[in-house]
Amino acid sequence: MRIDVITLFPEFMAQSAALGVVGRAAERGLLDLHGWNPRDYAEGNYRRVDDRPFGGGPGMVMLIEPLRACLAAARAADPAPAPVIYLSPQGRPLTQAKVRELAALPRMILLCGRYEGIDERFLEAEVTEEISIGDYVLSGGELGAAVIVDAVTRVQEGALGDAESAAQDSFEGPQGLLDCPHFSHPAQHEWGAVPDVLRSGNHAAIARWRRQQSLLRTWLRRPDLLDEAGLSKADRILLEQARQAPPE
Ligand SMILES: NC[C@H]1CCC[C@@H](CNc2ccc(C(N)=O)cn2)C1
């Protein structure tokens, strides 16, 4: 998948995509990431990308023309059509379902705002949709863009090796359940012992225990994610059993 990021700080995007799963996916050609800086498309001696807001008030607003020229250059770099996604607190909240939808696209262009915002006329003319990574305000859209790059890349076919894809809990997120607890060495520790079932070698019992823990954890922590109606009979029984069980 090709992702173009329009940002005043392209070096930030390059670094955040150079590590771990995303870095390896990029090396393997699963992700084709490009940064575009509006300042490179700003006219005049000072190459202005922002100016004071009409109507007064604090801060600066990003200007239309540098963004317009920058976006035109990004679009022209590849024939594939691409939605322009603006990261903003006013956007629709990002969910795993949305991540999967975006991951299926051949290409997308992520627009990162700074300062007090972007001239509304540019947003009206060029933005396909706004996405928010949560109900809080950041100093720029770049962290939101990095979140989308990571989340979309790791669901690309082949991005996660066998070991990791086994770890990738396909239940996580609004479509499913929260992850189960994980344990490794030592089996005995002053903070507790690893649950016996995980050391039993009984893979059916282990899978059952993990599913039951995911169900219980989702019910306790995020009942809003748990559509009990959508649960299979086996899941409902597992959850009921876990609810009845005395606390360890
Ligand atoms: N009016 C403030 C606003 C002006 C335009 C630039 C944004 C950048 N900051 C962001 C971007 C996205 C998010 C999020 N929740 O996804 C939070 N913060 C801030």
C-alpha cells in the first residue's frame, strides 16, 4: 500500500515508520511511504505556509496555496487514486474496522495540520474525510498519521511473520474481544505463578481458557464492545462460567 503524508515535519514520519513491524514491512515493499512538505511548495522569499487568522484571535492558520501545490505534487507522483484523510479532533473516531477498510485501499494521502488549523476552503475543496485518533488535542496531526500508518501496515497481508501473526489477536477491537492475559518465564515468581492450564500442553484447554479470559476481560472492562447477542452459545456458556467462578 502507498501512503503519502503531507506534513511540515516529514522527518518525524520517516522515523516513526522505520522501526519494528512497520519498518520491516516497508523494507519488504508492503508499505510505500512518502512525506511531502508544504514549505517546499510555498512561494516568496519567506516561503510562508501560515498567516494570521482573519477575525483575529491567537495563533496562525495554514494557507491554501502551499497545501494545494503540495497535494497536487503528491497526487501526480502515482496514478493510483487516493482519498485525502485529515487528522483532526473533529474527525470520526478511528476503529479497527476503519483500519481494515483503509488497509484495503491501494493508496491514501494523510494530511497533518499544525497551528490553529487549515484554511477551511482547502478542507472543503480537498479533504475526503476527517479521522480522529481520540478525544484530545495534539500539537499536530503527525502522531495521528503515524497511528494510521502503523495500524494499517500491520494488517497488510504478510506484514506479521508467523510468530507475530499468531500473537495478532484478531478479536481485538470493536469487532471482537479484548486480548487475553499473557505469561512467560519464570513459571513461579513472587508476584504469582503462571496458570497451570498454560503449562499443560493441552492446546484445546489452552485455547478455551484464552477465549474465556478474553470474554471475561471484555465483559469487565469494555462491556460496550461485548455484543452478547452476537456471542455464540459456546461463548455465552464460557462467559457465564467465568462470571460464576470464585475470584482466584
Ligand atoms: N484546533 C486544533 C487543531 C488544528 C488543526 C491541527 C490539529 C492537530 N492536532 C490534532 C490532530 C488530530 C487529533 C486527533 N484527536 O486525532 C488531535 N490533535 C489541531
